[in-house]
Amino acid sequence: MSKKTELMHWDCAMEEMAEAAAKDCPTTPAQPTIPGGNDKFGLVFESTNVKGKECNPVTKTDTLIKTWWKEGAKKQEDQKRVQDNDKFAQMAYSESSGLGCTYQTCGRQLYVLCLYGQDAVTKVNAQGDLYPATQQESELCNQCGNNAAGQLQCADALCNPPYTPSNVYKKKLKLALPVNRFRLRRLLATGWAKDKKIKYAKPASKMNALVYDKDLEDAAFTYVTANQNDCPTKQEKDIGENFWSGTYTLTEEEAMKEIAHDETKKIGCAAKSCPPQGITVVDCRYDPAITDSDTIYTAGKMPCKPCPSGTTCSKLGGLCEAPATP
């Protein structure tokens, strides 16, 4: 048991940095620096052989990360950091509250890389404590601290103070938001998006890959920043747009239709924080926009069969993409 272990939050900016570090599957990936200082993010990675068409990278990645924890836990006798057990150390370090992971395929190799909010390898000496351990249930979470109302910031044995994303998140929101949508879109296209009725939604036979578009970003930015002081509280018009303003009011169908529309090819996003209103607005725009009479996507037995004319299946699978422009 731990007196203080932070709840781990998915950080979109860290996911983006992980993607940059994993590009081309390097044997020694660069360890990004935490913005505002000299400390590094924690980094773990692994490259493993796959069997081509038999491999689903999402499932394989999920299994691999769970294996890091299970196999690492077997080497631990207590809270002390064990030499050559760095994957577990990064996952168990009590001060890390942010996480971002990605995968790449390079030939027959699946390359998985994760970043953590703090680098346990440099923060904790060999045989140092990964977390403040206790044998007393009454001491569980007792170092988490209290919120403004004087309540202990703890849930399910983890400290849960408000999470502040990496500073780089604000600077690169226009990239981090679409990255998450690209991941969800590929998950849907390959048939691994969970569905309440049939467990998994059917694969999309011809879903286009999304490309980030500066014109759409500019249109969204112009709208959310039109008033110097206040943020807008509703979307501009019916133009293929997802709009969020602190309290999410879209139905699941409205939110999903733009992300899941197989003919959509472009996305552009902008965001603005308005402290006086107590809200942050996020505006993502898509092209072409889906209309009420459109089919969201064409289901099939396999993705990319067939891809629309002028496109081929991406190396990561699932999505149809146009050839890169020289």
C-alpha cells in the first residue's frame, strides 16, 4: 500500500511527443525534456516481432504494456527500485501523473513507446523507494493532501488532485487534438471500437485517413477568438463541426458522426481559455461535412477493401490515404 501515489492521466501532448520519439523505430529514442526545466520525461519502449496480417497492433500494444507491469511486478519484493526493471519503475513511480503512449510498425517489427510525467530512473536511486509504502490501511493516501474544501484528494487508493497537462499541450493543441481523433478513427476502421450492442463495431471498408488542414484551423481560430474577452458558447453553424465549451452538451451521435464519417478527409482545430467565464472552448472542423442523409460509414468484413480511387491502405492499416506529395 502507498501513502501517496498519483492517479495516472492520459496526456495528449505526451502522446504526441511519444509519436515523435518513436518515428522510424529508433534503437535509442530521444528522451524529451519536460517544458520549463531540464528534467526528462520517463521513457520506456520495446520492439517485438509480429506476423504481418495476423497482428492487430492495438491489441498487441495493449497486451505488451500489461506484460511490462506483470513481469516487472514479479521482480519486486517491495517498493524499492530494482536494477534492470525500468519499465515497472516508470509505471509504479508515485510522482508520475501523466502518461502518453504510441506504436509504430517498421517492417515486421511493432514498436511501442510510452512517456511518463517523471523519470523514475533518474529520480530514484537504485534501491530507493518508488512510492512511500505503508502496512497500515489508516495511512493509505495520507500524504495526498486536501482540496479547498478540506477533503482528502484520494480515490481508489490513488491521489487525485486536479491534473495540469504538460505546458506544451497549450502550444500544440492543434496537433494533440487531431492525433487523438486519428487514433479513434483507426480503431473504428479496423473493427476494434467497442459497441454496446455487438461488442465491437463493424470495420469500415473505405474510411479515409484524416489530414490536418490549416484553413479549417484558421476558420475555427477566427471564430473562437472573435471576441477578445469572451468565448463563444455554441458552434458557429452546421458546417461539420464539433464544439465543446466546458460542459459537454452534444449527443453521442452528434459527437461521433464527424469523427466516424468515412468520406471526411480534413480536420482543423482551435481552442481558447476564458477564465472570467470559467470555460475553455474547443472547436474542431471537418471537410467534407456529413449531412443528415449521409451514411456515417460503409461497414464491411475488412478495412481498406476497397479503398477509394487514388488512395491505398496506410502502413498502420485500417485507413485509406493518398500518396505523399513529393
